[in-house]
Amino acid sequence: MPNIQIQMLEGRSRDERQRLAKAITETACKVLDVPPTAVDIIITEVKRENWVTAGRAWDE
């Protein structure tokens, strides 16, 4: 059973997260030859203040 974890900055709509999860599930099923019920996806939204690139937080 594949477990796919996604971290992204907060702010995406529920619809966007659902569409992403559907697309990733479909791709995992095709590539791994598993049914959709075997694919788990966990989306973690991170506050901009907690996401840092090149030493700078995204909320700066």
C-alpha cells in the first residue's frame, strides 16, 4: 500500500487539494498497478512562517 506524503504552503482550496490527490492517486495506480483503495495520501499544510528557503521564511 503506497503512502504518499505531501507538504505544501497553506492557502490552497479544498478543491485544489482534492484535485491534486485525485491526480496523484490515478498516477500511482497506473505506475504501481494497485487499486485506488490501496493509495493513501497525507497532505500537510505548513504556515509560511515555518517554511524557510535560503534562510528566509516565506512570510518575510
